Amino acid sequence: MISQADTSAYADLIVHSDEVRSALELGKPIVALESTIITHGMPFPRNVETARQVEADIRAEGAVPATIALMDGKIMVGLDDADLDRLARAEDVMKCSRADMTFALATGRYGATTVAATMMAAELAGLKVFATGGIGGVHKGAETSFDISADLDELGRTPVCVVCAGAKALLDIPKTLEVLETKGVPVIACGTDELPAFWSRDSGLKAPYRLDTAKEIADLLKMRTRFPGHGGVLVANPVPEGDEIPGAEMAGYIDTAIAKADAEGVRGKDVTPFVLGAILDLTDGRSLATNIALVRNNARLAARIAVKLV
Ligand code: PSU
Ligand code: MN
């Protein structure tokens, strides 16, 4: 675990919002949020509206939101309205995973942080809980493409709890679970035996572990910190029932979207944003409503966990 003393070594690299700085000083619960979902995951202006709504959801649970992004060579921990607007309107924002973070910082480019880069930033800033939509994972066909998200490596090494709605069914979910197990990441489904699959509540796979309350999850996190070199914990929180798109229906859209990405030669870090955009078109915007509902649901759970941790 990083202590206050260690984090001061990064004081010149980190810019806190006023709200986050005062929360850190007062020891208040804080929830980190990623920014790739804003710049590469949702269309304007729903992305900015959702970012603000998610922050409000976290405050309503008694925690403080810290949206993370790279701007002007700094790691922004907490974005005020002007910064969020600047990021959302900027052209050519880099999608930054671990491999991209130092480039964006060294060149002063705008960088939106993925799950991996947000975990790195959260660790430096001393934050323990992070809410997102879905994590990256092992892509279908990874045995030939080698496309495995750096999110999985980061979960293996960085001590941050990531609350998500499971792995998107556009990934190879069984292989994703195998890699998480190899990297020593506890995967906990909240309130269900099934591993959720982002837009759908069920993936057809059993989750490795189940816990039902924020308190139980916070207790597990406390236990985890007793082990030196411990990495992250993944909490999978199913999308609320009324907002889900059933897996059988999603499967058709996902296959069509992946085929389109293949046909257009989309590769590497562009795959996830492209496929998400294609699915948005195929579902006539329904996937966006589901995406917003699950992110808000994850933010509320993450806030409740953060409250129980302090
Ligand atoms: N899921 C979404 N929207 C997103 C992402 C995932 O619904 O924008 C982003 C997250 O930031 C995640 C990243 O960390 O995609 C994974 O990208 P890659 O597979 O290139 O590592
Ligand atoms: Mn990838």
C-alpha cells in the first residue's frame, strides 16, 4: 500500500481537483473513474452528461469522485467542469493504457486513461477503489492476434479494487477468467453466482467467488492488503435487471460488429472503441442506455465499498 509519504514523490506530476485534495486531507472515501469511457466509449454529449451523472451518484453515496485523465503533462486526479469540458471537446485524445501513459505525459498530449492507466494513476494518488463499465480482456481469436488487454496485467500487479459490470461478451470470457486466475486476481461477483457479461446479467459462466454486500467486499480488500505485493481485485456487478440486453440477443450484434472490424482491418487499441460504436448503431442506441445504467450502478457500489474501507 502506498502511504501519504510515498505519494508526495509524485506531487509535481499530479494535479488534484480542489474536491479531491480536500477529501485526501480529510481521509474521506474517494472513487477513481476512468476517462477512456468518456472520449472513446460514448458519443458527445452523452459522454459528458454521463460523466457528471456518475460523479453525482458517487457523491450521493457519501464519497468523492476522482475522474482521471492526462492533460498538459500532468496526471489529473479529479476533473472540474472546465477540465472535463476541455477533455471531451479536445481532438486527437490518446487512448492511454500502461504503454501509452509516459508518451502522453512526456509530450503533453491529452490522454484518456483506460482501466490499466487509471489503476496506475490511482495507486500513485493513494486511491483504493475505482469504478468503470467493463474491463478489457482476452479478445476472441487472441490465439492468433495476441490481443490481450493490458488491463489484466495491471489487475495482477496494482493494488486497486476495480468495480465493473463483468467482461464484455465481445471478449473471450473463459480465457479472460483463466488469465485473471493466473495473475492471482480475485474475481468477485456481487449479489450473483454468475459472472456478469456487461450488457447482460449472465455470461453462462459461474463467477469464481460471490459476495453480497459492500461491507463484505471491503473486508476482503482489507485482508488482501496484508499480503506483500498483492495486486488488484475485480468486482463484477451485474447490470440492473430492467436495463439489460439479453446475451442471446447481444451475441448477434457482437458477431456482426467483430466481422465489420475484421473486414475494415481495425487492429490493436482501436478494436474496442470501433466494436462499441458498431454495436451502438446496431442496437439503435439501446446499448448506450444499458452502458450508462451499468456505469452508474458500478459507481454506486464502488462508493459504498470506499465508504466501508475508511
Ligand atoms: N468498455 C467500455 N467502454 C470503454 C472501455 C471498455 O464499455 O471505453 C475501455 C476501458 O477503458 C478499458 C479499455 O480499459 O476499453 C480496454 O481497451 P484495450 O482492450 O485496448 O486494452
Ligand atoms: Mn488490445
